[in-house]
Amino acid sequence: MSHVAHELAEEFPEFKQKIHDLKTGNAHFARLFDEYHDLNREVHRIEAAGVNVSDEQFENLKLVRLRLKDELYEMLKE
């Protein structure tokens, strides 16, 4: 499935172990990770099912997903 490409461990395979470590040891990272994961699934559900949602709503969802991904990436680089 094409939506899997946005899973965090596949986006940043070099950080796979660090993602795991932060998910289990950093509550803030774990919360952001869960938010990203849920939002990513929602975006892909809308894409795959052709759910009726306005372009503006959909673009906002994708923008929030991108911001979460950026924040998670910054934490991974630390």
C-alpha cells in the first residue's frame, strides 16, 4: 500500500532504533508520535476511500501532519 511510505520508521530508517527508544522513554515524543500516526492514517483513509472532505480541510490535515513530522525529526536529530 502506498500510504505506508509515510510511516515514521520508513521515512527515517536511520532512526528506527531511536524512534523505538524515544517512544518508550520520552512521553512527549510518544504523544507526538501517536498524533502523527493517527493523523497519517486519517489522511490515507481519506485518500483511499475518497471521503468527502473539503480541499481546505484536507490540506490542513496534511499541514498538521507535516508539522508533527518536522517536530519529531528535530527530536530524532538531537
